[in-house]
Amino acid sequence: MSKTQSDFPRAGFIRRLAAMIYDVLVAVAVGVCAGMVIIVTLILMLENGVLDMQGYEHTSDVIQHSTSYKLVIQLWIGAWVLGFFLWFWRNGGQTIGMRAWRLRLFSTTESPMGYGRALLRIVSSLGGLGTLLVLFDVKHKQSLQDRIAKTEILVLSKDANHHKAWKTLQD
């Protein structure tokens, strides 16, 4: 017997918070790896004359004193962290932290979760502060981002949390 969204309860604040903490740790790791890649790339380009040293002797000085290089690094890291959430929410409805806590993101409308709605969800979460609304919305357990993006976070059973069960659950 396959289960549908209505067979699972909405997630409460504590469970969401635990998944968020887990995901922050993973997002930091993604950001560190992305940062290493862009910094090594910039160093190689500076050392080989592809990019101008701007009068500095050491590549670290160029990167530390250049607003444009720092901006490129920040945008690169931000794009990878943003991409982490967008990709996992769009492809399976679960980040790594959500999977660990048996949570899954579902659409409350007929339209499937796309990258646009996932991005709207991230922006409207206000850096996670939107989840505080769950504390006050005891009956519906919906965060600000859930309401705006027309989504819900459900607590799955152990069997439903297995990736093979994803196809049987409605998106």
C-alpha cells in the first residue's frame, strides 16, 4: 500500500531546528570546499600572469586587498551553498539533515516543486527566522517560507524515508 502526503504529520519546531543545524554544518563544508577551489584557482591565475597582481608581491595580498576578488569569492561560495539547498529540495525534497531527521518537503499545490519555488522558499525563510512561526502556529505547523512558497515539511515513517519510497509519494 503506497502512502500519500496526508498520511504523514507536519514537522514541529524542534525537529526542523535539528535538521537545520545538521544542514548548516553540511552547508559550511560545501562552502569551505567551494572556497578552496576558487582561491586555488585565483592563486594559480595570479601566479601565472593570467590576472594582474595590481602591484602586490604576494597573491594573498592581492586577494585580501581587492574588493572585486573578495566579491567573486563570496558570490562563488554563496552560489554553491544556495545550489546545495535548491538541488536537494528540487530533487527528492530532502537535504541531508532533513533525511537524517526523516523530514521531507512537499508542495501543497498541484504544481511540482521547481527551482523557482525552492528559491522563493529560501528567500522567504529570512535566514531560518521564518521557521520561528511554527512555534506560534501550533495547529498548522507552517513556517513563513511554507506559507509563501506553498510547501509543507512532513515527518516520514522510517520506510517512507528510504529513497526507494520517494516514487510512491506524491510530489
